[in-house]
Amino acid sequence: MAKNDFKNYICRPYCIFFKEGQKEEMTCRGAEVIEKLVLLGHINTAGLPVFEKEPGLWRKYANLLGKRVCATCSFMAEDCDFMSETPEAGSDADIEPCGGFILLALLMENGLIGMPALEKGL
């Protein structure tokens, strides 16, 4: 799947790190997992609702998704305040995960994917 495709349903609506027009060579692990779930047929992007971004909902899934998704993310080492033990942001309230993580949390919260599908996407 082309990177531009998932920018429309992951990055633009959910990611605070997304900068329109800025070329990014890497993708977050959350987006990679969602892309794999799309390719496996567990997520239909044509019928994917645009969720209202719920502040803090992702915290409910931090332990579950963090261990499975973030541990192998390319951004983990240097660019991720969300999973860092020493975040650079001003306060914990400023910290937010990537758009892929947020969309995975929203999909799980709304019953559109479960653990069996998530495991296949990892």
C-alpha cells in the first residue's frame, strides 16, 4: 500500500507529528501494523469510520499496545517521548503516541479489531 494512502486515514487525522508536505522516509510501527491488517483483510479502509480523536483514550491501551507495537518501532530510540523513560516534553499531558497507535486504540475500543487480528498484524 502506498504511503500516501495511509497518510489519509492514519497520519492526517490522528498524528500530532505529521507535517503536511514534509517527506518522511520512515513510518511509525502503529501505521505498519495497520497497513498489514489492511492487507490481510482485517481492516477495510473504504468502510473505516473517521473517529473523533479521544484525548487520553490511548492510555487505556498503553500497556497492551506499547509492549507489542512500540517495542519494535523505528522511532522508539530517539524520537518517541511517549514510550521514553525521560520524555523531553514539558509535561505528561503534552505526550501523545503516534497516529498509528491512536488509531489502533480507537479500532480496539470500537470493536473493529481484537487481539487475534492485532497479533496477525505484528
